[in-house]
Amino acid sequence: MKPSPFEQFVTFISVRDLHASDAFYGNLLGLPLALDQGTCRIYRVAGDAYLGVCQRSDAAASQTHGSLILTLVVQDVDGWHRYLADHGVTIEQPPQHNPRFNIYHCFLRDPDGYLVEIQRFLDPAWPGAG
């Protein structure tokens, strides 16, 4: 049986200059800031769809295949981990707490090699947290 449906969607991209990206996404495009995690800023794009921009020091960060993370937000991270593992999906990182960003998450790869994160925000400032 499938776990509960996903509640939100976040696409994370790596950027070289967080301030320049903030000026572009926050000021120029006018996307409201949903959560500031220091080295990552998450903007609401529409409804429950978000864009996360995360500072990376390497110049090639925004040019690599690995700099894109598709994040599916749900409370039942463990349920999805069990379901996917039971269906033969290779898990790159089992569920665990990430204190740096105050999240609980796991990672897997889709058939084309894109990194997929299943995550629960623990920060009460996150829209929909609780």
C-alpha cells in the first residue's frame, strides 16, 4: 500500500552567488521568501511549489547534472523509504535527520540519474510544517 500523497514540491538548484540569486528570484521575479536556511533560500513559486537556491563554492556547481535535486515533501518519509526500497529502488541515503537544515530526509535516484529527495521540514517556520 502506498504511503500518503506528497504535499509539496521543491526544486533545489546550486548557485555560485546566493546574493545575486536572491536579487534575481526574490527582487526581480518577486518570488516570496518561504524559508531562509542560511546557505539555502527557498522561494514560493505557486501554491505548494517552491524553488530552493543553495550556495555552492565550486564554479561548476550550477553547470553539473548533480546540482539539481527534486524534493518531494511529505510527513511520512519512512513510509516512502520502505515503499520504494520494497519496490527495488536503490536508496542513496536512508532516512536521517539533517540538523544543518532542520529536516528529516532520504535520497534516491530516478531512472535517468536525477537525485530525488523525500523530505519533511522540521522547522516550524516552513509553510505547512507541523
